[in-house]
Amino acid sequence: MQSNSMIINRRSLLFKIIFGYGILFFRPKHLMAASLNSHPDWSLSKADWKKRLSQEAFTVLREEGTERPFSSPLNNEKRIGTYHCAGCDLPLFSSTSKFDSGTGWPSFWEPLPDAIATKVDFKLIIPRTEYHCIRCGGHQGHRFDDGPRPTGKRYCNNGIALSFRPLS
Ligand SMILES: [Zn+2]
């Protein structure tokens, strides 16, 4: 009985080790692949995206670039309305969740439901939560945990990745 139980324990330990390493190796890859899961209608080639977007918008949306702070007119936009993805026009944020973060980028404390997806990026070595339009996969910005209430989140968005539609 004792030896059987030892074998089971060893198997269980081996399983835990393999499973543990599996998570270690596969989880980051799974997260990194998130922005590729765009809607099939929006799986455009690089050349097609270049035709649709300005060079600056292409760099941000399709190559995860970051615009210069205070460069977007949307940073100071205060009208009531909706912020849409500049790549595919999906509504991403309401003006009701916009706030002045002082960073020089349009900032929101909450996206619209089912509008964005996130992944972890290591561009600055320290892991950051990148987010993108759930439909076309276009990069929008990064999410931080120092935002205002009620969510405590700060969605730091590139203005060039958005188009604003005033309500009136
Ligand atoms: Zn989009």
C-alpha cells in the first residue's frame, strides 16, 4: 500500500512539474497572440492597412507605436460623444469616462463593453498591459492601475488611434 501511494505521489509531483512549466512557457505566448485574434472581416494585409491609414496612424495602430504626448487634439476634447477606433470605427470609449490625466494622452477610466482586449507586452522590459480594439486588433494604448474611481484604471490612449463623434 505504501509503495503504491509513493508511486502515485511521484506521478502527481511529476505532473505538477510538467504542468507548471507548461504554464510558464505557454501562458505568455497565449497572451502575446491576443491582438492577432481580430475579426475575420478585419484581417487586412499590411499593404491594405497602409492604404487606409496615415503613416502616423499605421505606426500606432498596426505597429504598436506611441504618439508624442500633447500631440493629439483629442487630448483636450471635452464635448459629449463617443471615441471610435480609427482603424475600423468600432465605438471604444464614451466621453463620460474621459478624464484629464495630465500625461498628454487622452485618458479614460473605463472602455465600452466588449470593445477592447488586452495582452501583456514587455517592450519596456517591465510588463505592461497593452490594449487594442477587439474587432480589428488595432493597438490603442496601455492600461495602468493609477486611474480615478470608480474603476481605479487609467486607459492611456493614443489620440491618433481614435476618431471622436460628438453627440450633437
Ligand atoms: Zn478597430
